[in-house]
Amino acid sequence: METFAEILPHAFEHAFIDTLKLVPFLFVTYLAMEALEHYASSKSIVAVRRAGTAGPVIGALLGVVPQCGFSAAAATLYSARVITLGTLFAVFLSTSDEMLPIMIAAQAPAGFIAEVLAIKALCGLIAGFAIDVVLRLRHHAVEAMRIRDLCERDHCGCDDESDSPSALFDACQKHEESAASRIDDWGAEYSNEEERGAELACASDERHEHDHVHAHNHSHGHAHGFGAIAKSSLVHTLQVTLFIFLVSLALEIVIDGVGEDALASFISANSNLSVVVSAIVGLIPNCAASVVLTELYLEGALSTGAMLAGLLVSAGVGLLVLFRANRPMHENFLIAAGLVACGVVFGFIVGVFGITL
């Protein structure tokens, strides 16, 4: 058995490389959110929300790309309530993480790989739309975007300059939140168009008035606006990256200490409950989970249903980002439980119908 001194360099290298791959995704995501917060009008924000009706489709397709950066980006966007809960599930369930490289390295047939990817995307699409539909039927009011909340919690400094464009929205914050509360996750309006237009117009009128009173400050804010946005995005990215690296390092040390063989034995030893066990193992926010599940299936030690259950739940570091950024915390545990439930249900369906790949 390897000693801690032998494990640490290997764990550090893996954690560092895995975390480094996420930096571009996180930075671009935060940059887009900061730009939306600073420059988008109320009507533009409503348009973004309405575009979210197609979110599960886009999310399921992006998740297929063998890069867990998309799951990290989706977790960040959901934490700011830019995308719907259904879209988040679509991305998480379809994310392939390390599955695709392992299958290619094992020279698995191209047809088989395509089928697995298609099934994962389809499951993500079905679950994503189902969640959004249920929320809509329950008249679940969408929450106002929380981009500002993320900034305040992380002390990113995006509001240090009182003349920044984002400060212009403060006067009408109550009106925008009131109007947003009448929109469900699909962008459907509970109030009539005239009433909503009046509330949004208030924000626009007060913003123009503020611009008139502080014209020179406003122009100064525009001159330095992008610099402030870039700085805030960088601070967010560094904070989340550090968190992901530390947790990933701890997981690498534990997994290397226990050994992937022990993890594989744990899964294969519970054949009667393999679907449930695989789904639970899939929650591990580390590439080792998808690697072990894929290898066990290719070796014939795991059924198709159990393999799919685990790989559907395995969303890479997406869950880590979600727990780091999303509040309230209990919602994150519910989402994790929901992922396991989806994996188990789809895994049992595959087993009941005797589907093999």
C-alpha cells in the first residue's frame, strides 16, 4: 500500500490538471453573468428567461461534449437563476466526463459509444423537460436573478465604484423583483402585459432620471465598466477554482489511498443493488467514478442499467460548483437526491426492458 508521501504528488498533479481545465469555462460564465447584470435592460432579462424554455435541449446536447466544464458552467448559471432547474438536470445527466475518453481508449465500437451518448442526452432531455413542466403546472414562480447576490457573498468588488452601471438598477430593484415573481420558469406571465410593462417602465424611467442627474458619473462608469466586470469575474473564478482544487485534492488522496480496485469491488459485489450502488457512486465529484463505472461495464462486471445509472448521475465537478455557489444549501442536497433518483429510475427501466448495448 502506498504511503501518504507517495500518494500526495500524484493526487496534487491530478487535482491541479483537472481544476485547470475548468478555469476558462468558469471565467467566461462569470463574465457573461456580470455583463448581463451590468448592461442588460429589464426586457432583455425577460427575453433571456423566455429563451430558457429550450434550455433542456441545449443543456442535453452540451453535456454530451467530453468536458465537465459545461456542468460547472451550468451549476454557476443556475446558482444565479439564469437557467432553469430542468436545464441544470439536463446538463448534469448528459455530462460524459471521463466516460468517452475511456471508451475510446478501450477501442469500444463507435456505434456503442454513440448509443451511450444518445441515451444519456435523451435521459437528460426527458428529465429536464419533465422538471420544468412540473414547476410550470405548479405555478412555481421563478426567483429573481441572483447575480448580485453571488457578488455580495463572494465580496468580488464589482460594486466598489458607486458610479458603475450596475448601481443604476438599485432604485428599481423592488419593481424588477416584483415583476419577475410573476413569471414562472418558462417565462409565462401571471399578470397582464400592461401591468408588467408599467412596472418595467418604472425601472427604465428611474434609470434615465439617475443618468440625467449623474451624467458625468455614468459616462465614467461606462469607461471603466468592462474593467470592473473583468475584475469581478476573475475574483469569482479564482475563489471557485481554489475551492474545487482543495476538494478535488482531498478526494484524490482518499481514492488513491483506498484504491480504484476497492471502489470497483464495492460496486460489483452488490449485484442485486448494482443500479442503486452505481448511482450513489456516480455522486462522487471526481473522474474516478466515471472511470471505474465505464471500465467495469467494458469488463462485463456491470449491467447496462447499472452502468447508465452511475454515468447519468456522474456530473464531474458540477456538483462541487453547485454546493459552492448555490443557496439555500438544503436545495443542493435535494438536487443531488434528484440526480440519484433519475439515475436509478432510468437504470431500472433499462434493466426491466432488457436493453443491452
